[in-house]
Amino acid sequence: MTPVARISAAIEILDAVMDGESAERVLTSWARGHRYAGSKDRAAIRDHVFDALRCLRSYAWLGGAGGRTGDCVDGPCPTGRQLMIGMLRDAGIDLDTMFLEARFAPAPLTESEMDLPDLSDAPRAVRLDCPDWILPLYDEVLKDDADAVLSTSRSRASVFLRVNTGKTTLAEAQQALLADNIETESHPLSPTALKVTVGARGVARSQAYLTGLVELQDAGSQAIIDALPLKDGMTVLDYCAGGGGKALAMAALADMDVTAHDIDPARMQDINPRASRAGAEITTARFADLADTYDLVLCDAPCSGSGSWARAPQAKWTLQDTRLETLTSLQAQILDDVAPRVAFGGILAYATCSLFDAENKAQIARFVERHPEFELQSDRLITPLEGGDGFYVAVLTKTA
């Protein structure tokens, strides 16, 4: 496909996304219906679509749609054409070279599309690609760093690997990855973290990945596990395990009995093959099969995902204040549910991939008020300025 054909395809896909479809679902459907598109074409189109979602308001502004938000509550959604005009303007590309009378190219610019506003004239929330109602939530926590943190979510997130220290060392893993032309560098957020600098798309096919030497896991997520007081002989429950990334990371750091649980057992279907590949033992269990108490319980709770919107940008535009209220209520319920399962003297660890106070410090403060038998030992907010996604982790001890 030519570059202009890729832009036309991105316009088509974005129009469907602006109508409320999932970007991943539309991209998959488009690829199935356009078998002639090669892997490089699909990758380029995907990048266009996700770049537009990360920078939705600023691209809409540059494309002549104003600063409309992704849920389009203040008017019609921007069109895919407007978003691609905005993307190309932002990149400094001559629009006449991409919108022209040529096969598969988007139609030439109209007169009104030739005279569009500059981003310097846009409101702050538009320049930072943030919904108006969410901007104060960033300001509340991040203060002078808010603009810098929001700016990071306008760019594609880095790919990180966790080195499985139960099988190899950092240096050995790097050499194994090099054999498949994947270059990496260590990262200060975690001693097990590698940032992929070359060859990220080939990680899942590499021998280092297929043999369990490395796993895909953000550096911030690894730092959460590093914050836990893990020791040999512990019984550990990963209560909201999902695909088991944190359970696997814990199992690699100490000789423990690790159990993974999720309210939706289907989410855990990859844990056993991942554990087998990593050489780890993880027990998956339904709620009724859990033990009475554990030495450490990790609650990686459902959250807004505001720390990882560079990786999942559509979520930024679909989040509503009512949904945030629902999430904070769910987080509180999860904490209340697991509190009795923490053994006396044991550890309760609470984590989110959110930057918002309501889901983090305020949530823990309310929990301690309800459960004075727990004492906060430490907490940490990891922001994208540290190089990975944003995360929060609190470590509490059950003292009575």
C-alpha cells in the first residue's frame, strides 16, 4: 500500500471508532477484509489510528473540528479525515502530498481545510489531549508535573520486558534477545526490567520469550512487585490476577506458594501456559476454593487506567465521572472482601495503574478508617516521568 492509501484506511477505521466501536475490533475486522495489506501496512495503519486516539483533541483542533472530546458530549465527533489532517499537520507534512487526486488517496483539501487554527490558540486541555473534567484530577495529584505527565501519554508507550531471574540473568537475557535482533537496555525502575530499543514487534516470536527467559511487563508494574516484602515460604494470593503477570513476577523472586484468583476465571486461562514456560508454579483458584488466610494478599484492583493511557488511549475518552465513582466503590468492596483473608501479621498490598487520588491515597485512607487493624507501612506513586506507565502501590500490615 502507498502512504496515501494507508491514510485513507486510517480515516475509514477512525470514522468507525468515532461512532463508538472498539479500535482493536475495527482494526482486526479491517485486516480480515483487506488481505492484500501486508504486515508493514497493517502496522503503519495501526500506528496512525492509535496516534490519533492519543492526540484526539489536539489533532481534532488542527484538523478543523475544534477540541471535541472522544465521547463527543459537546458536539459531533471529529471525523477520521479531520484527525488525519491534524496528525499530518502536527508532523509538519505537506497536506497536498497526501490529500490529492490519486488512486486510493483521500480527496484533495477543500478551501476551508486550507485555513485551520494553530495549536497555540487552543485551550490547555486541548493541547494536552485531556478531557476537561479529568484535567483537575491530574492537577490535584501531580501539581507542576501535570503537564509533563499528560504530555507523555501523547506518545507511544515503550515496550518493557521482565527478566525471569528464576531462569537467567539480565545480561544473559539481553544476549538471547540479540540472537533475534532485539536490542534492549536496563531500566532504573526495576532490577528485572529491560526496555526494548530495537525489534519490539518481534518479541513474542523470539526464543528468549518462547523459552520463558523474559515476559512482557511494564517497568512500573515490575516496580510494584519490588515494593512487596516477599520471602521464601510465604503463602501469597494474587486476588485480581487477570493474565497472571504479577503472580509470575512474585513467583520468580522467592520460593512461595502463589495462588491466582480472578472474579472472571476466563481471564486466567493463560496463566498455566505462561507459568509452564517460565518454570513457575501458580495455582489458579475460584473464590470458593481459596484458603482462609494468606501471608500476603495483592489486590491489583480494577481502575481507570489513567497511568497507562499511552498504551490504551481509547479508555481516556470513554471514561466518565459515573464510571470513576463505580470503580472506586468496586475497589473499596474488593479491599473489604480480602481483609479477612490476610493472616495476623500479614501483608495487604493494594495496587492500581491509576494516577488519581480517589483511587489511591484517598482509597487507602478510607480503608484504614474502616479497618483499623491495618496499618499503612509504605506507599508509592510511580508516574510516567519515571519512564514506564503510572502506578500506585500501598503496603499495609495487619496488626490485630
